[in-house]
Amino acid sequence: MTRLVPADSSAIPIQIVSREGFNDWQAAQPEPVRNWARVQRFEGAPGQTLCLPGDKGELVQVVVGATPASPLWTLALLPDSLPAGCYRLAEDIDAAQLELLLLGFLIGGYRFTRYSGKAPEGVTLAVSDQSLLKRVSDIAAAWSLARDLVNTPTEDLGPAELAEVAAAVAKRHDATIRVVVGQALLEQNFPAIHAVGRASHRAPRLIELDWGDPGDPAVTLVGKGVCFDTGGLNIKGGEGMALMKKDMGGAAVALGLAQLVMAQRLPVRLKLLIPAVENALGPDSYRPGEVINTRPGLRVEIGNTDAEGRLILGDALSYAGEQRPELLLDFATLTGAARVALGADLPALFSDDDGLADGLLAGGRAVGDPLWRMPLWDDYLLDLSSAIADLNNAGSSRMGGAITAALYLKRFVPAGLPWAHVDTYCWNPKARPGRPPGGEAQSLRAAFSYLEWRYSEQPEQRR
């Protein structure tokens, strides 16, 4: 298992060399090292690794090419490319950069191994700062939890199993958890969650986790937990359905973020809400053209049963808003339109609070977890109009789909409440250092960076 360990004087040093600094590094080396680097064609390029042997052929030093775009990925290939052993960084590094380097090393060893394969073993990195060791390990654990959840097929991660994972996280951190299941959703006024999930043999539910000092600022996280999305009666084609185990990616990000907030003991009163459903086909499927009720009493005409995520989030956001938290964030794999606009790597950020949006963007830039702000263009609300209800769940135009989805959610958030919505993909479509194909925790670290900044115990560091 790839991990960080306390300082070890026998650890093999790792030196980082940029392509621009390669000539200076080479000039400072003895002739055998220069010759070996030339034979290995090492030039300090991103992703290159040079292992230097000692007099007896033993490994005595590792030289790694820097990734100028982000230090996060500089060490991400090492868990696969180095022999088992303990290593250390050879020189003093700026604290912010060091955290990213260590995190990239840890997450570079991530593998989803529930069904096959195994993760790299026996490669460790020694760290002298124990608080940094714990912090980076906590971040990597939250990141890996979210990836594992997204990668797990639905037969092993339906609404009940997702609730069990949340309960296990709550138990580890002395949080409380409440789960509203099946018919109780109607009794407790979560009608849209019930409507979307009622056709499945696996009952829908609302997962609610609470943690923290009652006197601390209230922060609520909401994550879309559609454990599988057939599209309902507006059924998806085979290609569109192929990755729908990941339609609970927003819940995975929110749960991973909640775990990290608790592990790092941020001074907040945390609430996590996950509406967990399967959007299934069955005799009790909700139908196009129906009008369903929602928690705040808004009546919604169903224009498309494949626009189910916004329905369940509407109930959860309304419930969250009733308690007037200081901050409300939601995460969802909500629209294909966001991916058409921004591709797989850039989650779309929506907020009409400029300070909140700027803080989240800055947090993402600081930790290499980028977001891109999109407009909440109120004129597009006309696309959600209905002749027989308060609004339609599907836009009347194919254009601006991510915006109309965000505007739908905004209708369920009380005016004046600081709120941001992240429309994310939660999937790596191709292999890159530290990013194997599969589940991804996009926006988790950006949000944590912002929360840590906003709620720092050092008043001078607060926004």
C-alpha cells in the first residue's frame, strides 16, 4: 500500500528537476551520473524518472521531472515505477507545494481493487511534519472514498448500501445519522424524492448526517445520490446508460468532503444531505406529463423522467434552506450540457454570490482542482415554464441546459442564502498520472480549500 510514514534517515532521497533547470542540475553532477542520465535519455521532462545506482548497483537516489502546470502530479507515477522501499524528498520545499507533492504521491497509488487487480505495495514516502502527514493522509482518504463509491457497480451500491457507508463514516467521527426510507418520505414531506425512486425494488431514502458544535457556523452539503439512472420511462440508450452507476457522484463528493471536514475538525456545524434513489423502470414509474408535488409546495410538470436529479435535489435543498445554514453547497452529476460546454475535467460552478463563487474558484486553483463559473441567467427561467404547473422539470430548449438545470435548483433555495451548485462529471475518461480511468472526486478539494479558508481559526485568514 502506498502511504506516508514518519521521517526515516535511511530513506532514499528524491530530487525534483525541471526541464528548464536540467542543464544546471546536470552540470553539478559527477561524470558517471551525467553519463547515466544521457544513456537513460533523462531531460527533466514531466513524468520522467531517473534511478541512480550506487557502487554496488543499489538504488541511492531518484530524480523526477517536475510538472510545471501543477506539482500535484509530479510524484504520481512513482508508486508504479519505483521498487518497494522508503523514500524522502531531498530538499526543502514550500509548504503549499509540498502538500500537493505528497498528495499526488499518495493518490498515485490509488486503485479500485474490489473486484480485481491490486494497488502498488511497499512504496512509502517519509515525512518529518506529523501534522502534515495526517492532513495529506486525510485528504487522500476522502478522495479515495469518493472514487471508490463512484467506481462501485450498482448491485453493490444502491440507496441502502450508500446509507450504510454514510453511517460508517458518521460512526468513525461521532456524528449522528438519520435515514428516511420509502413511504416515510411522503409522511415527512419529501414527495419528489419518493416519486423518482418509488419504481425501484430498492426503496428511496434521504440520508442526513449531523456533526459539530452547535455554536459553530452551520454549513450544509447536499449530494445527488442517483445510484443508477435508466432515464425512467424516457429511457436512455445503451451508450447513455453505460456509466450511470456514476450518477451518484455528487453524493460521493459530498460524503468524501464531509469525512474530510470531520477528520480535520473544521470549526463548523456540519449537515450532509443525500437523497438516494434508483431511477428505475417499473409499474410504479413516474410518467411524463404528470404533475408532482415538492417539499415547498411547488408543483412540477414532468417534461422528462430523465431530468430526475433536479427533482430529488429540490426536496433536499428546500429542507436544507428551512434551517437557514450560513452556507449551502450542492454537488451533482446533473447535466450532459455542462460536459458539452466544459468537457470532462472542468465542473461547472453556479452561484449568484460573487464572494462565494470567487472563493471556490480560488480554492480550486490553489489545490489543482479547477472549477469554471457559469451564469445563472434568469431570463432562461422561461424555458422551465409550464401551462399547468408552477414549473417544468425539463427545459423547452436544447440550449443552455446546464443553466436551466441550475435555475431549477435555485427555485428551491431561499433568497439571500449563500448557495453554490457544482455540476460535475466525476469520471476520468482516460489514463493520466494519478488519474486512472474511472471515478473521480472533482471539486472535493476545491470546496475543502474554500471551507478551510473561510472558517479558519485564525481570524486574519478568514475571508
